[in-house]
Amino acid sequence: MEHVPLWIQVAQALATPAIAALAVIIGLGQWRTARQRVVLDLFDKRWAVLIDLRSTIAEVLREGRVNMGQSFEFARAMDRASFLFGPEVVQYLKSIHAALGRHYVAASSLTAEQGDSPKRDKMIDQEYDAMTEISQFFARMEDLVAPYMRMHQRSPRV
């Protein structure tokens, strides 16, 4: 039987732990990349919902009235938001959706109601109050979603 040089025996003994350490380093790198991808994907989904909500409210404010299509668009985006944001955001979106409904009902009643009457005055007040609540959407929503939109990951070093 031939004698194997000592340096080869040492290299063989160190090769297995070195390969294992390399596998661990690669695995950690893949885990970190996957984690960053999840954070980015979640941000993208939240951003898309936020854009849908904002565009619907912007359209309402631009037109100065609410139609059923806008209410349905808002409700669809609100449903998606319930899976992406916390309960405080969902509760606020429900209140805005209710304000959209109140504004729509009040505006519809005003077109049917003619002349001066206490009911007409009440509908005007209801329409005004609902639009006031809707118009505060951008400032209030920004504060509510800011913690969810921050990416708490550091940028990878290049």
C-alpha cells in the first residue's frame, strides 16, 4: 500500500468542511435574496392598490360627484387592500366608501327634490359633509399607509 503525502491528507480533511461552509454561504445569500424579493413584491402589490384607490378618489374630486362605477372601483381596491394593510387602513377605507355612498344618495335625492325644503337642505348638508370627508383622503391615507410602504430592508451593497 502506497503512502499518501501528508499535505494531501490535510487537503482531503479540509475539503469537506470548506465545501459545507461554501454551501451555507450560498444558502444564506439565496435566503437573503428571496427575502428581499418578497419585500419588493409586497411593496408592488400595496402600491398598485394604493394607486387604484387614489385614482378613484381623484376622479371623484375632479368631477365633484360620485357615480356607481367609481364606488365599485373603490370597493374592489378596498377588498384587495384588506389583505395587504392592517385593520386601521381597512377601517378608514370602509369609512371613505360609506362617504362615497352617502354622497351618491344625497346627490341623487337632490336631483329628485325640487324647490326649497328642509329635506333638500339636509341632503345638501349630507352631500357637503361626505365630500369634505372624501377630500381629506389623500392626507389621511398617506399617514395610514406610510408604515406599510416603507421597505425595512437595507439596500444590498454592491
